[in-house]
Amino acid sequence: MKRREFNCKKLMVLGAALCLGLTACGAKTAAESQGSGASQEATEPQTVQESQTVQETDTAEELQEAAGMQITMEQVIEANSTEKLLSHYHSAYEVSPTMRRYVETEFRYYNEDGVKEEIQMPDTVYGLYDGQYWGQLTPGGVWNSDSEYYAYFGLDHEATALEEIEKIEDNGDTLMLYTVLQPDSLSAKKDTLGIDYRDGDWIECSYKLDSETLAILETENVQCHADGTKEEPSTVTVTYDAPRPEGALALLERLSDKQNLRTITLILNPGTEKESSDSVYVQKGEGVMLINPEGKTLEVFKDSACTEPYTGGADTNKDLTIYGRFE
């Protein structure tokens, strides 16, 4: 199951953002997909005896075994971890109605239509946010702090683990996997999924998988209601070894002009055993958003002794070093 296709894309970075060298900035959030109205008649949940996809005398597991197929949701989840995908492919590119994600070993790219476009590399995070180019500086490094968001492609691993397999079709090069997230499981996940939940809802899912690697090629999810209606299907596609997206190439080009770049460095807990340093680079004249980790407030200073608060106003054409500590 794909979380963000039900109004619930994960909050990528939590906390307030401090503008360093520009006048406006905001916390980094992810957009929610827009669901459409209920229209088609839904089938009853698969726990109802008469509507079971698999007859009582032939369970899904029994039919899989008879067909020589033994697939579990755990196997599907593991196969679609970014680490596993990049062991088979050079890149993975996920497209949904409202966003796109691309990952390879050198960088990650995210495009939320009309809101935000961002590239993440181990040594910088840079993007276009509400019409302005910014760098983004996160204590501990966003490459590490965002790793969970990029850990899987094509599915939400927590919700997918609760799905029950109803049917598998072997089509040669591809497999079709049909699952259900039953009402009890959906109820337990409704807050993290962010859906417009009604009592008794369930979700019917289908996965088109590469038969060799189990990599997801396409998913379709339908939220079904107990009143006999259901939402419009939500579809996500994932392609592999695809060319780098044009938006990612444009951001990389902006960062390729080394003579026109400046570096902003944050030294955290200066002079202590916990001292650490993180840097990003941006074009001259551009600012940086400083992202607070969840539940923490970062104080920023001009000096290593942390006695002179930094309030902005630095020359945006020069490198900048600031110092920070948590309250």
C-alpha cells in the first residue's frame, strides 16, 4: 500500500526553519494527495464468507503452494527497500498524481508539483521552495535524517506489512498480487495514513511486480466504505534505470558553477565532546533554511563561545560559519 496516495505523505522534516541570509522561509513538509468522491459500488471486505476471493477450502496460501508460488508481504517489502532496489538497478523513479521521487547512489530527488523541488546529496541539500532557491541545513545531516522517507519505493512498509494476500497471478515476466488491508488493520493505521477514514473502511490493493526481483512496477489502491461506495483508484508507478529527471538535472547544473557558490557551515555544540559540523552550499545571493529536529529548539550564534546570537543579515555573497546548541 502506498501511504501518500491517501492524503498522507510523510512529513519529511519536522520543526521550524530559520532563514539565514534571506527574509522568508518555512518548515519542510510534504503535500497530501487529494482524494476524489465516492462513486463506484464496493465489494464487501474479504472477511465476509460469500465474497472471499479465495474459497474457504482453498486458502491463498494453499493456492500459492499448488502453483509453486510462495510470496509473503515481508518479501515484497524487503524487495522494494531502496538498498535492495539499488542492488538490482541503477535508479528508481516513482511517480504519483501529485509527486515524483528519484533515487540513485549519488543523490535523491523530490518534486511536489507546484510546491517544492529538491535535490539531496551527502554534502548539500538544495531546491526550489515557493519560487525561491534555498539550501537546507539540518543538524546531523538531512541525508541521514531523511533516510526513512527514502527507505522504500512504491509502498508504505508499515501499512503493507498488515495487508493480507488474496490472490497471485503469474504472467510470466510479471506477477499480479492482490491484497486487502482489513478494517481492523486500517483503523489502527488511520492516523499515520492520514486518510479520510470512516468506520468499517478497508483498502483493496494490487501490485504489479517484476517476477524475478519482486520490484514494484505499479500499484493501485482503492479505499472502500461500508456503505457500498469507494474512492477512485490511486495509482503509483515505479520505473528503473530511467534517465535522470529534467528537474534534477537543472538543480545539479545550478550547483556545478563552483565559482558562483558559497558555503554555509553549522558547528553544533562547539568546544564540547559532542561537537559536530554540517555544511551546505548554494549559489551566491541565496539563503539557507535551518531545520530544527523534532522536539528540539536550536539556538544559533555568531561566535564559538555561543554568546552573540545570530539574527541574520550576513553577506549572502560570502561563506558563513555559525554555531549552535540546543536549548
